[in-house]
Amino acid sequence: MAEHGLPALFTLFIWWFSTGIILYLDGLRRETYRWTMLGATILLVAALAGLHASAWDLTTRGAYLGFLGGLLVWAWIEMAFLTGLVTGPRRTACPPGATGWPRLRAALAAVLWHELAIIAGAACIALATWDAPNRIGLWTFLAFWIMRQSAKLNVYLGVRNLAESFLPDHLRYLESFFRRRRMNALLPFSVVAGILACGLLVQQAIAPDASPHEVTGYTLLATLVALGLIEHIFMVMPVPADALWRWGLASRKEKPVRDRIGCEPTHCRPVPATGGPR
């Protein structure tokens, strides 16, 4: 039981703790971002080096190192996005009344550099573990990528709980691309796909002939996908998901008003959560 319980608890803790740390650092004053990104970049380089060093390690330790490496590369991309370093060529709200292709094009322009950074991150991990048997780091990163893309699409199409409090003030214009609706047509498919993926990973983790490396690695991945599935379910729940990370969001309340604004009010006033057309 411990061979499954410990990796599951580890994933749960590292998911909760790393999310809170990212939210806390991105809520600090903007002059701290250079130091945040410096530290994140050092961890990024260490993660890629660790992924390469553990790429042939088919032990339980190799599974944990691969998982942590993939997570740290993803964390750098999230940090770069939430600090505003890597977002997109468009840094203004969605044009009023935009629908269809104009709205989609504006939304893509708002996150284009971020999407390209994700592709670059996946390529770096693939190169670091090229032709090696331990691919847990790559699968971890791809799991984050798929879950995040699904979440973005669902928020774009419309859900009840947008979790807009996770956005720092300098990215409030992104709220104009969100829709608040009870449900959208994609969400059921996202949930079913998450259930199937989680089930397949659990099946691999509990297979009688699974090695300790596979048991640990697949349990880590199954737990991660299950957490992503829970996040999707929270999208249609009347309960705000940010209750889990109040400590991470506390840094935004500590800043003076002038630091929370950071630019001219006419360009940075918060956009209502229902800013996108229904």
C-alpha cells in the first residue's frame, strides 16, 4: 500500500505547495520579479540537468527525480507567465463585442509567447531525456500541458467558477477573454478524458508485473491527472477553488494600492469576469 500511498501524498503536497508559492511570489511588488525569475531560472537549469542525469535511472528515485524535473520546468513557465515576462504580443482587453474568429484571434495573441514557451519547454525535456528509458519527467510536463490547455479552453468557452483571483493585477485584462456560464459543451469531454487517462495510469501502476520505478512513476502521474480532473470539476461548482491557497494569495493584499495598480488606471482597471460575450 505504501508504494502507492507515498507517491500519491507526495504529488498532492507538491501540487498544493508549489501552486501556493507561485501565487505568493507573483503577488509581490513587481520590482521583486527579477529576483523571482532569477531563482526560477537557476531551478530550471538544475531541473534540466537533473532530468538528463536521471534519464537512465529506472529506480524509485529516478521516478521522483523525473517528476520533480518536469514540475520545475513547468513552474518556470508559469512564473514567467504570471509575472508578465512571457505572455503574448497583445496586452490589452478583448475588443468590446468581439465574437467568433476576432475574439479567438485576440485571445491567442494574448498568450502566444506563453504557448511557444511551453512547446520549447517540452522540446528541452525531450532532448535532455532523448533515447533514455526514464521518461517520467516528459510525461509529467505533458500532463501539465494537456490539463492546462483543457482548462484554458473551458474558461474561454465559459464555466461557473473562473478562479479569476489567481490572476495578478497586471494580467487583469485577461479576464475579458473569460466567460461565466454554468456549463459548456467541452467540459464533459474534458472530464471523461481525465477519468479515462487516470484509470489507464492506475491500471499501469497496479499491474502485477510493474517494476518499482513504474509503480512510483505511474502513481505520481495518476495522482497529478486526478488533481487536474478535480480542478475541472471545481469549474462548475459554486465553491471557489482559491480557498485552498489563501496563504499564497495573501501577498496581493499586503501591497500598497499604487503597487497593485502598477500603471495608468484607464489601462489597468479590472475587467468584469463576464467581460467576454456570452
